[in-house]
Amino acid sequence: MSEPSFENKTLGLSENLLNYIKNLAGTENPVLTELREFTSNHPQKKMQISPEQGTILSFLIKCTGAVNALEIGVFTGYSSLLTALSLPADGKLTAVDRSEEFTGTATEYWKKAGVENKIDLLLGDANDVLDSLLETKKEFYDFIFIDADKKNYISYYEKSLNLLSAKGIIIIDNVLWRGLVAEESADDRITVQVREFNRYVSEDRRTEMCIIPVTDGMMLVRKK
Ligand code: CA
């Protein structure tokens, strides 16, 4: 039988193919599963990363040997829990969010999974928190995940670059914004902000980036 022909380009994922990948990806930590199911009833459930994104983040944390991680935008805690579980025993995650309600849920699940000691929660406006981290510059971060309000993405990116260790990576979520970034007619506020951010980073000579078109698009950035 001849092999089916294919074009060498990224596939639009069918539900079948997505489930196939999910099934191959192995077992999710049971507390992560529980948290994902809890959040699936939340009105803002779209703010949670997908499990297939999670497997990539976890892989990146482990293969870069990250010890110190920073997360901007916690929501109910799926990615922070996954990060804490993926870091080594002496690893530390600094998690930044302004919502006491969301991070209350997150904290509950961090405890349930026994990783609360690996996570420092900093409550407040992310720009202010990042400024105070920059002031003290007590430590640099090997892995920074940005998944918060899109209007501040450029500011979070700039501040993160100054907090990034030499070999560290920054991951930015939602850079394809439901595919709207590529639709010329789409000119709503958030699409324009995400598009501006993407162009800003792609023109930044200090760094190198790539985009993984998983879920809503994740950008990976490293210093040159
Ligand atoms: Ca997101």
C-alpha cells in the first residue's frame, strides 16, 4: 500500500487527532485532573491552559533544567501546579496574580498535591510585583510563563527579560488569539494588542522566538 501523501505544514487538528495525542501523552497527575475538572465549570474556564499545552510546558521545564520559575497570571492554578510538579525538589515557583478568589482555589490544589512549599504567591498588580522583583533582583528565573491580560504583554515581556537567567526561556500564551491575529478584518482591542506584541517580539534583536501552534498558540523566547 502506498503511503498517503501529505503537505509539510501544520495540521488543523480534528477532535479525533487531538484525542489521539492526548491519549499518547500519558497520565496526568490526579490532582491536575481534579483541578481541570473543577475549573471546567468555571465561567472563565477558557483561561485555563489545555492538558496538551501542559505536557509541553512540563517537558520544557525538565529539559531546560529550570530551578527557579515565575508565572504571571495564575487563575485557578493548573499551570502553576504543573510547573511546581515538574520542577526539581529544590525548585521554586513565584506565582503572580491579583485575584484572591482564583488564587484561593489554586492554593487549595497546591496543598492537595503537596507542592505548596515550592510556590511563593505574590498577590497584586503584575506590573507592580514585577517592578519590586526588579528592584531587589534577588534572583533570576530560568522559566517564565506569561498568561495574563494581553494589553500588558509588552510590559510583562520587557520586565521578564530583565529577570531571565542567561539560558532561561519565556513562554507566552494565546499569541494566535483564536486565529484572529491572521484575519485582516479583525480589529478588536485584544486582537490588535496580541498582534502588536507578536510583531514587537519578532523584531526584537535581543531575542529569538518560535511559536508552537498548540491550543491558542504559545510563543517561546530565549536571549540570543
Ligand atoms: Ca491563556
